[in-house]
Amino acid sequence: MENIKENKKKEKTQKKKKQAGKVVKAINKDLKFNSAKIDHNKGKKENKKTLKVRFLGGVGEIGKNMTALEYGKDIIVIDAGVTFPSDNMPGVDLVIPDVNYLAENKSRIRGIVITHGHEDHIGGIPYVMKDLSAPIFGTKLTLTLIESKLKEHKLSDVSLNCVKPGSVIKLGCFSVEFINVNHSIAGAVGLSITTPVGVVFHSGDFKIDFTPVNGETMDLNRISEIGNKGVLLLMADSTNIEIEGTTMSESVVKDTLDHVFADNSKKRLIIATFASNVHRLQQILDLAVKYKRKVAFSGRSMINIAEAAAKIGELNIPDNLIIDVEKIKNFKNEQVLIVSTGTQGEPMSALTRMASGEFNKVVIGNNDTVVISASVIPGNEKMIYGVINNLYRLGAEVIYESLEPIHVSGHACRGELRVLHSLIKPKFFIPVHGEYRHLKKHARLAEEIGVKNTNILIAEIGDTVELTEKTMKFGEKFVAGSRFVDGVGIDGADSFVLRDRIHLSEDGLVVVVAGVDEFTAELSSLEIIGKGLVLNENMIVDVKSNVINTLSHIDLKSVRDENELAGIIRRSIKNYIFKVTKKNPMILPIVMVV
């Protein structure tokens, strides 16, 4: 009996062991499966990178264009422009993008691709290239203009690489195709950028011109092909979003200029235009030949760009057509055409100096007709209309945009933007190249055409937009903004110099010169000087009394140094001056030990 019981116990024990073994195997199998599954997801997550689009400029503003595309260890940069200072930036020459983020990651930058040669797209290059080291890619005229800027700044080690419309280059994980577009400068291109998550199309500055001066129309066929293959993200020019219809062809300007030449056959002609508009320059030169006029270029940028464009064949200048501006006195008025800079009333431009009588080589009179072949950039109205008024005072006849169609925009209006959106058919859209109102209206246009509202973002400087094949969202903010070029120096947006200038311009300066006897430590003299601030004699007497009264309660021998005494003087008069003038001037005490 005992043996039978023992055998049954053994059988039960063995049965339990077998069952336990099966459970253990099942658990181990399940653990292995889950472990493998977890590892697989982990690996997938690590390899799942997003495309990051970083905005360093050109959104929320017109100018200072600069955008970076980043995927994994690779970065490419689109454009590096400048903008011009506003009224609240006294003494500043140019405003450039803050490239602190790019400088910290410069080893990852595979290249800088440039859409065209306007200042708001290339003007920042000689400044930012002092912090970056990457090859630059652009069309022939674009690189010629960049090369001239780099020479001026003594930068000789920058790699410049010429491309043609239709060219494709490989930059890290990015493949960039250059697409011919029309604009107000030769060599303008849009960019079709193939990334690991999809195609990004950047329009650059463009318009659709079916009768361009050089005969090279925008490559709508190639753009349509790219759109049919699928575009993940479109970034497009928003400058003229508020204008319905389409932009006039550049050829319209030639017809207007032709009758201006004919109607003023007995007068001297002065035409101011954008130096970079090589096609406009070509039309003007052709008309000069037709009407037998010699041409004198006036303004450094006009001369430099004309020479650069002629050197590479973008501008055809017949022999013996150009004369030095100093030699115009040797010709009759009807034999002379002066082509000048200054379409925006820039203070030091040739046209502005002519209008103010400060340009001795060209004296404006009753026998002059001045043509301003450009539109007024918002913010410049006061300056350019001041120039026009001065030209009229000197007796000249002035022809400008509100009187004649002597300028056409280089930017697409709403009709052309609809065409671009219809051809590209993007999944996601980010409007660029415009102030916030332009971006907002362009976003609405895209929604009307068929882009989902949730697939449209309006970015600002310092924003990062992250994209996958299926999603687009805002990522982290990064350090971005503006830096100021002042002469040969570059300063940050929080510049103390700029703040001091604004302070001085708004509230003025009070200088207190105090003489202290070296041996007796007594106040020996006191002078009060006000600059940019109205201080009458009574106020000056009161300011002196405040200083004297304050110092009479202090043992000057106990004061450690001149800086401490200067601080005491500053505090003694600050409240009084604000009370009587309602101004907060900069107070500069100067302590002289005599």
C-alpha cells in the first residue's frame, strides 16, 4: 500500500513538474516575443527622424530671408539676406539674421543654396560667412554678385559653385533641383528639395511672365511634373498676395519707356532703377542706342552690377555707348541718358544727392526729365516723395509709378499663386516672404484652393516646424532674430549701443562737468551742458543748486573714486530733470580732479 501511495505521489510530482515546465516555457516564449517586439519598436523609434524646417528670417517681415532644413546630421541653408534699418534703428546700416544656431552646428551644414541675387537674399552672405564654413550654390549672375561682396570683405576662402536651371546637386541626405522662374533679376530659381520624408518645394521670389525680356519663361512643365509625383511641403512667396489678378510682363515697361524717350527728345533723361534689375537695364540701354544717347551710370552699385552682368554676358553693352558721368558736360542734353541709383530715396544715393543739389557732377534744371522706374517699398514713402518734391523745385519733370506704368513687380499676384498651388498640390503649406498679414492671407488662399486648414502653419522667426510623411507640427524654439551692421561692426539685437542711440535721440543728453580740488577735496567748478534737450537758464541754475546741495552734505574725502562721485551727481539731478522736462535724458557726469 505504501509503495502504491509513494508511486502516486511521484506521478503527481512529475505531472506538476511537467505542467510547471510548460508554463515556464510559455512564459519564456512570451518574454522572448515581447522582448523582441520591444527591441523592434525601440529601434524603429530611434531611426524615425523628422525633417526640421528652421526659420531664421523672411517670415513676419519682407527681407532678411534665411531658412534651414535639417534632417539627422545634415543641414542645408536657403538664402542669407539683409533688410534695411527702420526709423528706430539710428546709425544702423544693415540688419542681418542671427546665425548663432547655425554657427553652433556649422560642421553639419552641407551647403547654402541661393534662389537669386537680390540683397534680401544674398546681402548677409559676407557677414554670416565669417561664422559659417559651407559651399555656396547659385546661378551665374547670383554668384558673380556674391563674389563681388566677398572680395569687398576680403573673404577669399568661400567655395562658390555655379549651377544652371535644371541642375540637381546632392548635399548630404538632401537632393536639390534648381527650377527656372521669372523675377526682376536674371538667374532666379525655385528649389525642389528631395528629403528622406518627401519633397519640399521652395518657390523663391517669382512671377509668371509669358513674355520675359530674355525669352526664358518659368518652367511650369517641370513644376507640374514635380507636383504630380507628390510634394510634401510648399513654401511660397507671399509679397503680392493682397493684389488680385496677375503681374504685368516686364515687356510692358519697355513700351512705356519708349514713348518717354520719344516725348523727351530735346531733354536730358535721368532714369533711376534698381541696379539689380538687369533686364530693365538692358531695355534702357537698347532704347539709348535707338534714340542715339550716350549712357552714364551714376551710383556705385549701378556701376558694379552693370560691370558684373556684362562680364558674364547677362548684359549686352554696345561699344562706345558708356561715358563717364564727369564727361556729360561735353554732350548736348538730348544726347545724354543718366542711369542712376536711388529709387527709394536712400540718403546717400545718386538721385537723392542730385535732388538736394549736393551732386556736383549732375546739376538738375528745367531741361531734365527724371524717371523713377520702381515702386515705392512700404516705409520709404516719405523719403522718395521728398526726393520727388525736391526735383520739381529744381525745375525737372518727374515721371513715377502713379503717373505711368514704368515699373512692374517681380512678385506673383493672387492669380499666379493659384497657378503655383494648383500645379504643386502640396500636402502641407507654409507661406513665406511677407509680413504677418501677407502670410495670413496666403494661408487663406491655400485653404480656398484645397489645402486642409490643419495642414497649414504660419511660422515666425525662431520657429522650428517638424515634418514626417504624415504630420506637420511646431517643434522647439531656437535662438534667432536680428543682428545690426554698423560701419564695420556687428552687434546683437539687444545692443547697448543702439539703445543708447535711441535714448539720446528721444531724450537728449545732460553733461555735468565737476572740478574737485585735489588737496581740499572741495568742489572748485561746475558746468551744466544740455544737448538735444531744452534747458533754460533757470533750469541750469536749479540743476547746479541740486548738485551743490547734495555734495555739501557729503565728505568728499571719504568718496573712494571719481566713478562713485559721478554716480552721486547723477542721482542728485535725475529726478529734478524728469520733473521739470518730462524727459529722461542720458546724464553724463565728468569729474575732474584739479
